[in-house]
Amino acid sequence: MATKKRTTTADMVVENVEEQAAPPAFNLPDLSPPVLIDPQPAPAIVPAAAPEPVDPFAYSDIKDVIRLPIGFQCSVKFDAWDDYVTFLARADDVEAHGRAIHAACASKRAAKVPNYLPTDAELAEAVQERLARELRRASIEVTKYQDRVDVDDAGPADVALLRAWKMYRVGLNRIPDQESFLHPITWPVVPDTPAK
């Protein structure tokens, strides 16, 4: 039997200590049991189509074509750039777009593509570069064969090649003295070097 004792606290009055410890009672409505339904299939996920790769070398126009000894210089309007780009198109280009641009430039021959004529200053610079390169080559060959002659280790072929390379070097040094220097230039013939 529960004893009744009146307890007063600051907020409430409790008649019975046991009442204080009892859990509160909740009245829940009566619900019907859940109904299980077949699971719906997940929507199919279709991946978005990959965007078409943009060809950075696709072009729409070629203009200002000039024929050079090594190919065509032209202005190309690549789709990836805002403005025309100066391009050197060669038949032996390693890139497919370079060969395609060369073919397009070559097909413009009917449009009277002009040949590029270098200035005298450009010609003189190119001649000086080639002349210096050939003089170095001739001097190396002369030294090689002259050393063989100097130590008495030269055969008749070595003596003939020494003379031929010296003649070639003399011919190179006389190029600037030619009457038609630059228009045109007559280059001496390179001596035949025996196969090794």
C-alpha cells in the first residue's frame, strides 16, 4: 500500500512519490498495418553523350598565299582562334592539317599565286651562312688530308682529295668576286668523298 505524502516543490505539488516515478501514458490511435508494395525499378541512368572533340586545327579560310622554295606561306583562319595566323605549309609536314593546307594552297595555282622574291639583303645573308658552313667543311677535309700527306701516310687518292678540297675552298672564297653575285651565284662542285 502506497503511502500518501504531500511534497511541495517550487514548481509542482506531487501527491505521491510513486506517481512521480511512473511513466506518462500516451494514447496512440489505432493504425492499420503497413502494406508492402513491389519496389519500383530505379530510373535508368543514361550517360550524357561525350562532347565532340574540338579540332584545334580546323580552319575555314586561307588567304595571302605566297610560294616559297620550301612550301607556301599563307594566312589561315583557324576556327579556334579569333584572327588569321601566318602559316608555313609544307608538303612533307608531319601534321595532317599542315599537309592539307599545303594541298589547298597548291590548288590555288590557278589563282596565280605569286612567288616570293627575297630581297638582296636576305639573299646576301643566306649566301654568307652557306658560304661559312661550306668553308668550315672544306677546311676540315683539307686538314684531314694534309695531315696524312705531312706524315707520309697518304696514298694517291688522299693526295687527289687534298687537291680537290683545296680547289673547292678556293672556289668558295671567289664567290663574292663573281660578276653576277647574288643574281645568280655559281657554286663550286663539292669533291666526291670515297665511301667508308
